Amino acid sequence: MRRICITISYDGTEYAGWQRQHNALGIQQVLEDTLEALFGRSAHVVASGRTDTGVHAWGQVASFDLEHEIAPGQLKKAMNSRLPDDIRVMDASEVGLDFHPRFDAKEKTYCYSVYCGDTMPPLYRRYMVLESRPLDRDRIREALALLVGRHDFKAFQSTGSPTNTTIRTLYGAEMKVDPADPHILRFYFTGDGFLYNMVRIMAGTLLQVGYGRFLPGQVEQALRTGRRELAGPTAPAHGLALMSVRYPGR
């Protein structure tokens, strides 16, 4: 038995998130069905974490066990020949049988993309949210700095996903202007893990700060008290993408 690790990129628009479901199509099901079609037996594909309906990925990491002796490079080609155009295996490698894509992950990076203008270019509509109001970028940077560190992010969590603790470490939080288009703002968040909808709520909060509904200090108050009503709304899913997952020694 071999354990294969794959890096996957996908456009999440047409999918009900990562997880296999009874009444909707998830990325996990598409990958598992592809492996069964290739090798004639079912395989359970485990990801570094679930992405929600409509969320995209540049660098999702997953693994599965395989008895076939196919080389990783050939496996990548075989899977991509059967996968739909909006899902692609970008890399494949053999790892130890003790590797777990979720529990072994050291850090993850997400990006939330915003188009600042009065009209959304059609080619951006699947991957960015439109923000037509002027944003105070200095205030946003001030709020971003308050998020960095080890905090209780209870106020930045949606209900519906049980967890043992709401304490997480955010190693970095920054805003960048896309060099190809100054209308595009991207918020990058790197941490040891993220709560349910945590990145989307942080993005929604930063936008509230940017157009003056919240002061930056309200972010600190939300972290200190854990009160969900002190954080902003959950930003739309399609602006979010999982960029990368990092592992020790990889």
C-alpha cells in the first residue's frame, strides 16, 4: 500500500465545497470517483481542510492510499485526463503512510480578493467581490495588524462546526494591491489553522473598517470579548481562495 499526496487547484463555483455530500456535488466526490474509474476500486481522499461552497483553491493538499504501482507523474496525467476542466492535480508525490494532510499541516495561507470600483469586470466576477465604496486603506492596515498573533478568534467564527478550541495563531495578515490592476485588493492570511468562516468574517470586518462603519479598535474588542456582533458580516464565498498549505520538511 502506498500513500499519495496531491496538490489540487479548483474553481469552486459549481461545487458544494470540498466534502462529499448526499444531495450536492463536492470536490472530494469528483476526485474519488475519478480514482475509482482509473483503478477499479474506491479510494478515500482526505484534504488539509474543507472549503465551503463556492470557495476556490490554488494549493489544496490531499492524500489517499493506492495499491497500484503507477508513478506519481503518470498518476497526475491520468487523473487530469478524466477530471473536469475546473479541477486539476498540480502535483503528485509518494509520502509516508503516517502522513496526514490535515494534522501534519504547519500553516495555511488564504487570499480574499476585492475589486474596488463601480463596475465589476465580467472576467473577475467568479473570484472577487465588488466594493464600490471608497476604502480607507490605512485604517484597514491598522486593523490587520491587530489580528496578527495568538488570539481567541471566537468572534470570527460562524456556528455550525464544533471545535475543541477557538484559539488560533495568525502568523501574518496583509493587504496587497494587485500590480496588474490597482483596483484589486487582496487580503492574505497565514495561520496555523482557521475556524469555520473565519477568513470570510475577517475580510467582512476589514471592509467595514475600510468604509468607516467600524473603527480599527473594534477588532481588538471583538478578539478580547469573543462577541460575534462586534465583528463584521461574513463576506461572500467566491472572493476566497486557499493559496497554499505548508508542512514541516516539505
